[in-house]
Amino acid sequence: MTQFNDLDAPASGPWWRHPMMWLVVGGPGMVVVAGIATLVLALTHPDPVVQSAGAVDRSGVAAESGAEAAMAPAMKARNHAATGGQTP
């Protein structure tokens, strides 16, 4: 009187035959592989390091663009903005 369906039976078989296992393991596995690839690229192609800040010539840039105000100290520029540009 009792019949067993195949749907009621637990899934069996090797672990690599279950698609859900590949979803659970595949995502973190891809992240690990991408991290190793990024590390290899970072170690084989490092960015060049600037040796000294004095090597940059800013005199021509400041004269051409009027950047003296941009090079002003922060307190002086803040006070100038707060007073509306009036000098005491």
C-alpha cells in the first residue's frame, strides 16, 4: 500500500555532481584566484616611486595659472573668505 517515490529519496552520489556545491565553493574559489593574480601583478609590475619632492619645478606652473592664492596658508585663506575679501 505504501509506494516510495524517487523524489523522497535523499540525493546521493559524489560531491562534485551536485550543482549547489559548485555555487558554494566556486564563488570564494574565484575570489582566491583573483587575489593571487592581483598579488602576482603587483609584485611583477610595481609602480615607480618618486625619489624626491624637490625635483618638481612648480615656479612655471604657479606663474602661468595664478596659483599664488591656492598656495596660501589655510588660516589666511579661511579668514579672507570669512570677511568677504576685505583687508583690515
